[in-house]
Amino acid sequence: MDIVYTVELYGLDAEVGQVSYRLQRDKRWRLLGDYLDLVDSDYRSDLPHDVIALSPPGCSCLEIDAAVFRINPRMFHLGDNVLETRSKCFRRALPALPSMGQLRMTTEEQNAALEQGLVLSTSGQFELRESPSLDAESLDPTIAVRYPTYRAGHDQVRKDLLQNEAELEARFASFIDGWLYHLKTGWTQIYTGFLAARVHRDSLLELQELLKNWRPQF
């Protein structure tokens, strides 16, 4: 397997401040410090549905180290212990850089009769996803970067985008920024709802540097 996913919790402990936890093989939770690499005891899987199944559901409670946390609450109050559920991915090798041509082809394939979300998967490919992959509760770890969902019946949005090269390039640039953040941190489900003016030279240089110095992560 070339890629594995972890189950992560991050948020706020009212007594100690910001905290992050990673699920362990024995189903306990390990408090993370500054060292964020995989260790032998960390749970990891290359099967997304297993990762989703082990992710604590929203609007639930979880006790960790004698503290009770609210998980993915819709609302919370000052002084609550609150954690959000996400996944990180770790790789043996980097996929190819996403391409503008593939973004264009994927946008052309959008079905006006369906609600679809444009995503950049952890394999570096642009895809159109539907529910349940796009549902907030699904926590699909294979989505690296996502864009707002196309609403059914709004085909004009797709047509306008394909006829506007500058806007298509801006969307590609925003995905590249999200992709860079994904590769640097491992975080999945990164939401990008803004349009960058262009692919920033700094982002491209940073990506090239990342590719040059890449080492297997497990």
C-alpha cells in the first residue's frame, strides 16, 4: 500500500487549551505533541470505509484521559471541551502534480441533474463526487481538497466557468494552494471556496522543493 489514513481528533480542552489526539491500534487515543509522524502504535488503514467507521460520530461524547469531549457539535458553549474529527494521510510516494487539463475535463463531465462536488482526491486526480462521499458526516479521507457543491439544475455555472479561462485558472490556483497545504500537513477534507488570481509562483516553487526533498512517511 502506498497511502494510509489515520483517525484524528483536534480541538479545545477547556483546562489545557488546544489539543490533538490520534487513534491507536488498541482503540485508545494518544495525545499528540510537536512530533506528528506515525509511530508503531498508531492506527492506520488503506481502507477508507474502515477509517470512516472508526471516526467518532458527530454530536456524540467521548471520554479521553478523564475529560469528556463533545465531538463535532453543531453548537457549543464557552468552557465546553470540543473536538473535531478528521483524517490525515501518510504516503510512501507523491502522486503527479494535478493538471489544469484534467480539471477542465472533469468540469465538462458535470451532470446538471445531480448535486456534485468538485474535489481533488488524495491520488491527485480531480473528481466529481456525490453523496454520501460529500456529506459532512461521512468524513471521507480520500478527499484532499474540495470545492462548493454544484447544485442540481445549475448547469449555467459550469458553462460559464468553461467559457471563462481566467476563472478556470483561478479555480485551479485555489486547488493548488489547498493541495500544497494537504501535502505539507497530511490533513484531508480541506475546503477551498475562494478563487486565487493565478497559480502563485511561491506555491509552485514550494511544491517543487517538496517533490525534491520527499521521503517516505511510513
